[in-house]
Amino acid sequence: MLVSHTPAAVSVSFDEQNLVSPTGLVPVMRLAEDAGLHALADEWIKIPTDKGANAGLKVLALVAGMVAGADSIDDMAVLRHGGMKKVFKGAYAPSTLGSFLRSFTFGHVRQIDAVASRLLVNLARTAPLLGASSGEDFIFVDVDDTIVEVHGYQKQGSGYGYSGVRGLNALLATASREDTAPVIIGQRLRKGAANSARGARKFVTESLGTLKRTGVEGPVLCRFDSAYYGHPAVSAALVGGADVTVTVPMNKAVQSAITTIPADTWTPIKYTNAVYDEEAQAWVSAAEVAEIPFTAFSSRKKAEQITGRLVVRRIPELNPKAPAGQPTLFDTHRFHAFFTTVPATSLGTVAADQAHRKHARTEQVNADLKDSALAHLPSGNFAANSTWLVAAVMAYNLTRTAGALAAGTFSKARTGTIRTKLINVPARIASSARRITLHLPEAWPWQEAWENLFTATHTPPQAA
């Protein structure tokens, strides 16, 4: 694409008072208002200072900025340009929002946690965030943590965690079905050197409670990696009415159980470089799976032991220095095992392995957040950063809901894609007879999806 004019024939002037750049915020923030975000924040957040005044409007401003792509406090200036004040109230200065964040204590962070939980419950009533239940398909709850890198030594709680990167530890719980994009049902910011499973019992309990209040139906399966293989997390999931699938460390009990698996029970699975044999109607693959009954936490008292299945995937250990075609003297394998409480009648060995491996989709959520509001934790104050995380989660869930209402490919699109195509769309404001008309670009490729979202959030109430 070439510029159609010579440099001398082009000039610029920042003087348009009726132009807004993130026009998609109009339906999204209407959605937030209908879901009660303003009222919930005013009701739950009780900061006894002038900095906490108008908490509802300030939380809305933080969330709006993040929906539009802000990843620092200074970026909140995106809400203060052109005709934004003609279509929005409460476009606070970044310095005001920064002071508001720094006024939070741990107790106030728990208050905004309550706001985020209730917002998601209300959003789930607005759009099919978790799809429709067939009565048999699982709702997958994935719990994982990620290190959010920080810069500078004034960040309270920052440290070197398991990744070797200096940062803060963000713990997230997501919920999804096989055919829906994940939404975040729980979040917690912890110090950078925190153990992954720290506070897991309470976190899992609260997250499952939020999921239950959304009213979605169907069996729930919690998926954990090996960091959460412990009685607190697993028992909390079971008490909360969910089944569990969790990677187990290769301790002596697991290794001993693997040696008892009969040699004829290993089944080839669809794995890297697998080939499907039409004649045999089976996968030809080097990777195989098998299972055996297993009792987890056998060192604890009998009432706290949990019975289930140990599903094991084995992959041949190949000698990279061996000449092509030279057979090995004896076979050696790498083993990857996980423990699950799901009955074999509900999820067979191969299906259980496939379902467990898809726990990795949480990494997509982490990447999505780090591509937007969590690219940067903006404050040196730990409580302010904790509040920032909660606001980022609310912005993520709002954007997900907007995508679901826009329908089509946006139902499962990345939030970055939704921002580019539905949120950050410029428009010119025209006023007439106390009505505002937003003039968006002609021939916008995603006009239909944008109109779907706008119609869903601006339908007049039905007559009584």
C-alpha cells in the first residue's frame, strides 16, 4: 500500500473534538453497566478516604482503559481525548486512578475480588460464556500460576520464582468447555517466590463457588499440573463437587505402581507424528497409554486417602547416536503419569489422557493477559498491583462476553483480536435532537459483528 499524496501535500492537526478512537467501548461499557459493575463496586469497595470516593466510576475507568488495551497507569489517558467525554462519564486522569489504586489494602483487594466474582455471574446470564450443556460434556476448570515480570527494585513482594525471572506470581483459575473460550473464575496475586500450591485449598474452593453461582450445568473436571498434587487442592475440588485430573511427580509410590501395569494393556494414542491406519482402525504411534487403580496420599490417615486411576503415558527413549535401523538391546521409556478421580465409564484411558493434556490451554490465557493489561504491573505497591490484576481479569471477561455477543469467529477469538476489530474502531460523533449518532468507517470488514454487539447491548426494554 502506497501513500497517495506527496509529503508536501499532507498535513496533520490534532483538533477534532467529535472523534473517538475506541468506539467499541460504547457497547462494552454498556454491557458492564447492565451487569452491575458500577453498582457492585460502589456497594463492596469501602475505602475510607477521599481517594476512595466514586469507587464505582474509577473501577469502570480502569476496566475501560484495559479493554481498550492500556497496560500501565499512564495508558489510561486513552480515555481522555476528542469526544470521549460526550459519550462517557468518569474519564479520570491517570494520576487520579493511580492514587485510587495505591489507596487499596489487602482487605480492599478482597472486596474487589467479590466484585469480579459477581460481575462474572451476571455476565454469564447475559451471554452463553460456557455454552449449552448436553448433560455429559465436562466443564474444565484449569488452575495454574504465571510469573509477571517486573522492572525496578521498588516492587513490593517481587522475587525470583520457579521461572528464574524476577516478578510477581499471578494465580488464575479458568473455566471452559471443549468448544468455548476460557473465562477467568478466580485470581490472586502473590509474592514472586511463592510456592505454586500456596493457598490452593481456599483458592479452589472460592473459584468453584463462583462457577456454581453462574448456574452452568454439567460435570466439572479440575485439571492441575504436578505443583498442585497435594491433599489441599485435590480435596478442595472434590468437596466442591468436581472431579480431578492432576499430574503426579515420579515418586517411589508412582514408580512402583507403573511397574505393575501388564504389558498387554498399553494402547497407542494420537501423538506427535502418529499415523492413522485405516485397515486396523487404530493409531500407529510410538506413544502409548495404560492405567491402573491407585490410591493418592496413602501416607495420610485412611479418611484422607483418595482412590482413583493412575493413567500413564510412555514414550520410547531413543539413542540419538545409534545408526539408522540399529535395534536397541532393550526398550526404555519416559513415563508421564497423572491421577484422576473420573470413572472409566465417563472418560476412558485415551480420552482421559487427551483431556488432561489440554490443561495447557491455560498458557493461552496467560499469554492473552500479558499481551494486554498484564504486560506490566504498574505500581511499587503490592495491593495496588493486586487490584490491577483483578481489574485486568474483569476486562478480560468483559471482552470475552463482547466476543460471544458479536458471535461468529469472535466467540473464541483472542482478546487482542477483539480489541483490534471491535473495540478500537474510530468514529465521528454527530448530535441532533438530543441524540448521538456514531459514524464509523464505511466498509469496515467486521461491521456485522460490531452491529451484533451494539444491538445486544442497546436493545430498548420491552413494554410491560
